[in-house]
Amino acid sequence: MIKIETKKIGAGRPILAVVGCVHGDEKIGMKAITELNKLDIKEGCLFTIIANPLAVKKNKRFIEKDL
């Protein structure tokens, strides 16, 4: 089973979800998620999702299988 990490910023609608780090060796996804997590959402809700944190930690494209 692949575990994901999520963070919720804000509340209400509209709702937006951004997924990054599907592949652990692609660094731009983590940079984008890190910057988005700094936002102060005034209206609506943002979910940021790190899809494959173990692969990111190990700097590998995938752990068990390629997503």
C-alpha cells in the first residue's frame, strides 16, 4: 500500500486539490507543494497532496510499482 500525505488550507468552497510527487525523483512537485502550503487562503479550500512520500524520501521514481 502506498501512503500519501495531505494538508488542508482554508475552508468552504470552492475546493481545489493539487497533487505532486507522484514520482519521487521529480523534485519540482515538492517545490510546488511547499510553496502552495505557505498560502493564506481567504476563501475556499486547498488540499495539497504528496502522492508518494516514501519515494521522495528515497529519491526513487517509485517504490513498489510505477504509478
